[in-house]
Amino acid sequence: MTPTLEHLLEALRAHRLRVGVGRVPQALVSLEAELLTALSGTGRLVRPVGPAVGHGERVLLTTDETATLLALSPRKVRGLRAAGRLPAVVIDGSVRFRVDDLSNFIDSNKETT
């Protein structure tokens, strides 16, 4: 499958969330901005990065966004939450995951060789 501009944009966003603010090379930040500009001129739906905090980073992610970030299925993410292994925030019935909690989850699940 050939990646589309939307796929590339989502991959850049996921990478930025994984590595954190200030650790993404400027070339990738510029590429993300160029992709947003290119897609906004096509009439395609381009979702904003989300609620901005500090350097434009999102604070909360949906189950689907969390699944994409962790390279898991949404069902697996829901299972991890139900088992108490993945903390979540519930706002008016909507489940969201804090980016900081996801970073801690990733760090706590690293295998040592």
C-alpha cells in the first residue's frame, strides 16, 4: 500500500508524541507543517493536532489514538485499561489517556536484555 499524505502526517504526529517535545528534529517539524498546509488546500479533512498545551502537544488521546501510538488494537487498549495496567481519565463518560501516562507505560514495559 502506498502511503498517502494523511498517513505521513499521522506517522509524524505519532512520532512526536512518542519522543516528546523538543526531541523532534526541526526538519520533521517543518515537514509536518508543510503537510498540514498541503492537505488544508485540498479540501480533505485535516483534524487539528488537538488542544494545545505548551508547544502544541496534546494532553489527552482517545482510545483509537492511543492504540495507534502504542501499535496495539483498540480492543487491547481497552483490555489494558480494564486490567488496571493503563491509567485513563473519564470525562463525562468519555475515556481519554494522558500522554504522560502513556510515556510512563511505555517506559515501564521495556524489556532488558
